[in-house]
Amino acid sequence: MNCHLFFIIALLLAVGCTPSSNTEDTTTSLDLSSDSSTDNMQPTLSIQTQSYGTINDTTVQQYILKNANDMEVRIIEYGGIITHLFVPDRDGQVKDIVLGFDELSRYQETHPYFGALIGRYGNRIANSQFELDGETYKLTANETPHHLHGGVEGFDKRVWKGEAIEEEERVGVKLQLTSPDGDQGYPGNLAVTVIYSLNNDNELRIKYKATTDQATPVNLTNHSYFNLNGAGNKGVENHDLMIAAQQVTSVNGKLIPTGDLMAVENTPFDFQSAKPIGQEIAVKHPQMNPKVGYDHNFVFTAHSGTLKKQATVVEPKSGRSMEVWTTEPGVQLYVPNYKEQFIIDGKAKKKYEGRAAFCLETQHFPNSPNEASFPSTILEPNETY
């Protein structure tokens, strides 16, 4: 299983992640629709490294990537977290469009995976266990009794080893991590490399690579929360969303897939044509939990493993728009719904409340290790993810 994930946000592009045919690519594009001209500017890419704090006497570095279009992304070694993503609107006004915190200590506390790299397995595994090659593996249960986003200490809670990268057409940071055999219950020593990079086409790319010495499930993604109005500025109900998916994986009351695929037509999950995110988020439907909102895996039925645009988001007032390109077979749409579920003090003393952001987590399907009909997420020792 090869996986190359590209996540791009810029004046027009973004990428996500998919493990299919041993390859995964995802791209997210953001159209900033800025009228400002850069014809007289020298195209400049830069990367800056600075200390973001310490954990157990280990310095955590922050990498600041900038391009010629006033786009800036900040990434820290802790959790591989995207802490900030600054982009201009149609009038050239720059705002940070991802949710997060101002201090490292806040990221060490419990939070909903703001901006983090997720592994070994993005999304849920039922009853925190799976069978592989005749053996049952029991995982740490952090959404009891289920396993979510890699467990009690997933990749979002690790200090990655970072290295700045400067190339002719992009700047970036390479992050490396070794997950030992038995980590959170998973078999095999897993070596992971993730590269974030930025270019002057306003593309923020995330590329994943992993190898193992034992067969093991792998499903990596990024968990950034986006608000194209600017983080902490209103909700995202007015954002127009399109997802090129005809089905979602049906789930039970605990958001565990039943194994069935549900057609989205004539349901609140039909985003085949763009519509506001908030238009049907409160509509009664057997698959819609009003306290949760959208937290569902959308299935790309025409998935072929090639890089393809699968989603777009447009915020009409600011003119910012975002495209998601991926080789993955699915994407998790997550829009936390009510204030009772989601009230957090965020960056710049902004309060994040229900519907404050959306996530588009490109991925393989939840609980795939326990669903034979789903695309496989098993990485073998002779393969490269």
C-alpha cells in the first residue's frame, strides 16, 4: 500500500491522503480571489525556524513557511500540528483560517485534534480490536469501547523530528517518527515520514510515507479545522460545500460503520451540487445525530487511486475558496454542531463554538480492518505507504 498525501491550501489548491493501490495523494486548494497584483514582486519563498516551547527538556520547533502571495503556514514538531494558516481574501485582507491555540501547553491538553497529524489509524476501529493473519490485536480505547485516531497516545501527541527543506519551487518541513511494535496495540515497527510544503501557487502539500516490518493497519490524515471567514469569526453554515460522493458509509449510534453504503440522494448528505453547510445540518434523518452534526465518511464511487478533485468549499463574503484533491477513496466531513459539544477558548482570545469550523479528512474508511468489503488499509512489510 503506497500512500502519498498532498494537502494544499493556497490561492487555489489543497491535497489530502488516500491509501489505495499502495498510493495515497490528497490536495486541498484554496482560492483566495485576491485582486492584488504580484507582477512587480520578486517571487519569494521563505522558511523560518523558531522555538515554540519545550516538552520534557526537548525543544519543540515551529516552522514558518511563506510564499509571494501573503500566504503563511506554521507547523510545529509536536503532533505535526498546523497551528496557523494565513491567507488573503478577495480584497487582500489576510486572516488565519484554521482553529488552534496560542501556546504549546494548550495543545498538550485534551482538544479535538486541532491541526494534527493522525495515526496510525485515522477515524474509528470498533471495540478497539481487529484480527490479522489469525491473531487478534487489542488497541487502546480512547472513545470507550472504541479506538479513535490512533488511540490514547496517537501521532498527534508525539514530538516529531523536523528538518527544514528548501527547493527551487517550494519550501517545507520534513517530519519523521518511529512507532514501535506494540504501540497502542498495533503490530510492527512503523517508520513514518511526513513532508509539508508550500509553493507560490498557494498549495500546501502534505506527503506521507511509511514502512513496516510486520503487517499493520495504516490510515494517515490531517485534522485541520477550517473557517474561511477566519478562525473564531462566525460559523461555517454559509460556506458552500460540494463533495463528489454518491454514498456515505452508514453508521450506528456510536458512529461505527454498519458495513452498508447509503445513497446520499434526497438526504442531508447530498453535496453532489454545492449547498451551504448549514442548510440541512439540523434536518431529522436516521443517519444524522443532531448533537453531533456531520461526522460521516463520504465514499468516492468513481475512485481509481489517481489524484482527483473531490471537494470544494466557497465562502461567498470573503471570496476565499478551497479545493480538495485526493487519491483516497473517502473523506470524513466533520462539522461539530451544538455549543454543548464544542465550546473552546482558542487563538487570539477567540471563542470557538458549535459549527465554528469544518474538517475534510481524506482517508480510507473507518473500521476497515473489521470490514472485509471496505478497501484494505493493511500495509505489508514489502510495501511502501
